[in-house]
Amino acid sequence: MSNSRPDHGGKIKERMTNDINLLRHLLATLAYRFQYAVREAPHGFKDFDPGNGVMTPLDLVRHLNTLLVFVFSLFEEKDKVDIQLLDWEESIRRFHDLLASIDQKLEAGAFPNGITFEILLQGPFADALTHIGQLAVLRRLAGSPVSKGSFVTAKIEIGGVGMEQEI
């Protein structure tokens, strides 16, 4: 009779790799959908105000950056992270830079402190998807709707978090 135990460590490592890859794919999805919503936005779109207390596109992008700074801070063990209020183009670049920083942490096998991947999904990442959808709706309300396309057939790949999304 053998005294060998099942290799639970291998299954746990495989599960963690799958979870990391899923989160990294979500980051690439955020980058793609974000570019889909903001690319070729008309001049002045950043300040479009539909009324009723709705955030402007610039306010939404700044809020998205705040969400990503929060997520990144979970990997850095810092008490305070600098939140920068940038203009439209700089805020868009910052969004992609933050995605890249988080992606690099995940690729290196880092884990967020004090929070699970599931909480990241249901909290800041789901919030980010919502706000990116709001940007797309604001484009339509501003008279410049985004083009129709299929997110199912979109070319979204792990690590593809930059501004150069193929839309």
C-alpha cells in the first residue's frame, strides 16, 4: 500500500493560475471597452453634461482611475496613494497605465492584500465596467454614438491593456 497523498498543491496552483488569467483577461476587456467608448470622441465630449447630476465623461474617467489606483494600492501595501486630477488625454493614458501596472502585478503572481479576487470582481472591476458603459451612453446622448460591434468576436488578449486596442 502506498503512503503517497494526492497532489492538492498542483490543483491549487492551477486554480490560482486560472484565476489570475481570468483577472488579466478582464483587465484587457476593460481596456478594449474603454477605448471603444472614448476613441474618436468629439471635441468637448469630456465636458458633456446631460444634467440631473450625472458625471461628465471626464469625471467618469477620473473616477475610473480612482478605482484602479485603489486596486493597485492593494498590491503595494501603501497607506496613501496619490490621486491625480488630470485632463482628458492624460486621464485616458493614466487609465491604461494603471491597467498595465495591475496586469504586471498579476503576471508576476502578486496577490492583493486583504481582498479576494472575487471581491475585486464584484467591487471595483464591476464598477469599472458600469462606468465604461456610462461613457458609451454619454457618447450617444452627446450625438456621437460609438459604432456597432461584437464584444464576443473582439480581439481581446491577456496583456493587451494599452491604448492601441484594435477596434
